[in-house]
Amino acid sequence: MVWVIFAMLVCLAAAAAVVGAVAVPARRQGRQVLTPKGEDVVSSVTRGTDKVVSTTRKTTGSALRATRPKPSTGRHSASHDVEESREAS
């Protein structure tokens, strides 16, 4: 298992070296790294990701609001109730 992890780290280092040697200097010189089709793919993925994020925020936000205690109930927190019961005994 150690060898598999080591091999994965070597591959990751090789990939980072290739990106550092090719893409970074090209981007600094103003050249496009991706083809026009690649740019279209990236922009469509970005739009899709934005849509998923906004939908997820709407869904989880309503779920969070539903699970939060209502401030108008006038109840104390559970830890406060435990402290009161300890003081009473």
C-alpha cells in the first residue's frame, strides 16, 4: 500500500512539473493554454457549477431554517437545562 501511495505522489509531482513547465510560462506570455473548444467546455462547466451551488444553497438554507430553534419559544438551551438540574440536586 505504501508503494501505491508513493507512486501516486510521484505521478502528482510529474503532473505539477509539466504544468509548471508548459502552462504557467505560456499564460504569463499571454498565450492561450486551452483551445477555443476547451475554453467553451470550461465556461459551460463553470455555469453548471454556479447553478448547482445556487440550488444547493437554496435547498440547504431552507433545511437549516427549518431545523433551527425558533427564538419566540422562550426556552433555554439544553446545556442551560442540564446546569439547572445539577444546581437543583
